[in-house]
Amino acid sequence: MKELVEVIAKSLVDCPEEVIVTETEDNDAIFVELKVAASDMGKVIGRQGRIAKAIRTVVKAASSKSEKKVVVDILQ
């Protein structure tokens, strides 16, 4: 999931070198944290959170075969 979020985020932002994605795994969930430059935050979140919701939807679809829930957090 980390690679998927990283590819999507890097294609959206102006500073792809500042995209940092970390993944931690728990017993029943996978947590993916996305950090981007402050100037690119709006591009990743989108109007009314539409881009962020789309990213989460794609990740959820990609992880549907696994039993674990995937949580995507966008951090400042």
C-alpha cells in the first residue's frame, strides 16, 4: 500500500521529492501516513477533501483481498 500511495501523491504535487510515506502494521489494520510539503497540501486534499477521499477509495479497493483494514492519514 505504501508504494501505491507514494505513486499517487508524487503525481499530484509540485515537489515530489518531499513526499514521505510511512506504513505501520497492527494486528488488524495497516496505517499509511502521507507527508507532503505545506505548499502541496491543498493539491493532495483537494476541494472539500475530494482528492483525499479518492486516494482512500483506491487504497481500499486495492486492499480488498486482504483481511486488514487500511487507514490513510495525511499529515502536515
